[in-house]
Amino acid sequence: MSSYSTVPRALFIRWSWYLFAAVSACTVIWTFYALSEYRSLKAITRPLASSSSPSKAAGNATLGFQAILALSPSPSWRTAGLQAAAKFTGLQIQIPPQPPLHSEIVDAFAGLGSEDVRHPNHGSSLAWLAHLDLIKYVVASDMESALIIEDDVDWDLSIREQTVGIADAVRKLTNTSASDAAPYGQSWDVLWVGLCAETWDQNFETVFVDDPTACPADLYRGLAKGPVDRLPPSQRAVFHSGAPICTFAYGLSRDGARMVLQDVGAGKDEAFDIALMNGCRERNLTCISVLPEIFRHYVPPPSFGGSSLVNSKDEDNNTVRIETEMGSTENILRSARCHALWGKDCLPR
Ligand SMILES: *[C@@H]1O[C@H](CO)[C@@H](O)[C@H](O)[C@H]1NC(C)=O
Ligand SMILES: *[C@@H]1O[C@H](CO)[C@@H](O)[C@H](O)[C@H]1NC(C)=O
Ligand SMILES: *[C@@H]1O[C@H](CO)[C@@H](O)[C@H](O)[C@H]1NC(C)=O
Ligand SMILES: *[C@@H]1O[C@H](CO)[C@@H](O)[C@H](O)[C@H]1NC(C)=O
């Protein structure tokens, strides 16, 4: 079906956009931050108390969310690796069927708003609508919370310990009372656990998590390298979001899911993650970021096309192609996918 083949192409278009636009966009944003008084909070760092608290539940099979939902158009090497990694690390991941999107709807969504607002291209519009569909599913199912992941993401073998520390930190950052049983508390809309760019410096009110599995700055790659270089070693920072980009994985609270639909449900920006970032920056959404990120996209080896953007389905005979050689995942020390499928780490060095 054409809807299957357009999605990888859409992702390719979207990622090309990142390559050309993200760096310059980030520079502009970071300059804006550097010049503004936007972030003049004092650094308040608190040690992590032992977790007897509800944050322990953040180490369960759905990482303390009511469900983990993967955004996926169809079975592929992405979902095969995803399920293998989930099994290997004891996670339960659901892949709800994606409703078909007619290309006229995709174009209509792209065209929403007047001439002077920003518009997504066709590929970005398609990806954006797919995220909205999944968030509508969260709202319609009245979930207390959900973790939404893209189907090529990867994570560390110790994910279920990482999230307990992060939940503890989120509770501290938001002054959540011990009587609130929600693992991450409820004083947030979006939890950016799989971002690829962010702002951070010592002036941000931050709760640090002692985490030897945090990717060290000298091995860290990507647009968030600047902030990661400034972090204390072996620590993960949890703070109210500055300017996060990329939605490899993000948590939504019950209210957060509704707020996101309200805030970014009408298009009028370049892409879903950019719109979400703007909602966070303008404080229409309460967002919390985790740096270094704990989810990152896995990239298949060059022999398989060398990127996560290759067509995953053989058009003629409907077979799913699976990579036969190991790829790599940046910023994740002990990749769940690579350990599940090849029994070793695959951090590019
Ligand atoms: C994990 O904890 C959350 C929050 O308490 C809960 O909603 C979810 O059902 C739990 N997951 C599993 C698999 O028990
Ligand atoms: C949490 O409490 C601290 C100290 O009392 C305060 O500075 C901070 O603004 C509070 N944060 C939130 C999100 O309420
Ligand atoms: C964000 O909040 C501001 C002020 O409350 C409001 O004017 C604006 O329309 C909101 N933006 C969106 C996209 O809801
Ligand atoms: C069917 O798919 C396999 C695996 O991708 C491929 O090697 C083969 O050439 C395909 N057959 C046809 C008839 O397209």
C-alpha cells in the first residue's frame, strides 16, 4: 500500500530537513536564550534521596506509565528489533494499528493557517498527524499516562533502573508530595526522555541523578553536545525544558495528552516536535527534559542502507527486510537492540 511506502520517504524528507535546518535553527534558538533573561533561575541541586517512594514503580514493565505505545506504520526491521529489545529488557510495548491517512487530509493539515504562519511539508505533516492519532488514542482510552516511542528507538539495558532515578528527580523538581502515587507525579504535561537537542546551563533549576550509565560527554554525539559537555560527569540532568527537539520518546500525563492536542493539534509549524517545543517554551505546556536522553534512534549498518530511513518493505512481495549485520545507536552505552540481536554494545566510537 502506498501509505506504507510514503512513511519511510516522509521520514527521509523530515530527516533531510533536520540535517539542513536543525543546526541553524538551534543556533538561533540558543542565541536567543543566551541573550535573554529567560532563564535566570538559581541553580538548586538536590541530592537524590533513596527511593522508597512511588517512583519505584517507574521500573516496571511499562516504565511507570500506564502503557508504552510505539508509533509504527507497519511491521519492519524497526518493529522486529523493537520487540526483541523489549523482550530482552522486560518491557511491554504495544503497537496500536495506525489509522490510514488520506493524502488530501495530509495536505489540508499542512495548509492550515494563514500565509504568514509556518507550514509542515507533506512528510512532516504525515508524521505530525500520526503522532496526533496516537495521542488521541491515549485520550480516548483515558490513560493516566503513556510513553510514546518511535519504532526505531533504542535504550540501555539498565532502562528500568534509569527511569526510577528519573522519576525520583521529576518528583523532586515538581515538589510532588509523597502521598501522590503516580511514579513521576502529575505536575507536568510532557516528559522529554528521547530528545536530540536541548538548552541547559548551570542556571537552570536542575535535579541531578547519579547514573554511571549516562553517556559520558566525550562519547556523546549530536546537537545536545554543548549542554552535555557542561554536565557533571556520570550525572543525568532533569529540568524544566528549554528548547527540546526530537520526539524519539516522550511521556504524556493524562492532562498532558489533552493539552498537547489542544496546543499543537492545528498544525501551523514546521513539524510536530518543533510545535511541541514552542508549546513548552511559551509555557502553554509544562515540560521536563532529561539530558543525556535515555532513548535514541538505532541506525542500521551501511550494508543495509546505512540509515533508519531505508524502505523497510519489499514492495513486490510484501516481505519484511531485517538487517543481517549490526548497526549502531549513539549515546546509549549498552544498547538493548544490539544486545538482544547480536549480544554486544553498538555505541559508535
Ligand atoms: C506500571 O506502573 C504504572 C503506574 O503505577 C501502572 O499504571 C502500570 O499498569 C504498571 N505497569 C505494569 C506492567 O504493571
Ligand atoms: C519547589 O520548591 C522550591 C523550594 O521551596 C521552589 O523554589 C520551587 O519553585 C518549587 N517548584 C515548583 C515547580 O513548585
Ligand atoms: C499559549 O498561551 C498564550 C497565553 O496564554 C496564548 O495566547 C496562546 O494562544 C497559546 N498558544 C496556543 C498554541 O495555544
Ligand atoms: C522478495 O523479497 C526478497 C527479500 O527482500 C527479495 O530477495 C526477493 O527478490 C523478492 N522477490 C521478488 C519476486 O520481488
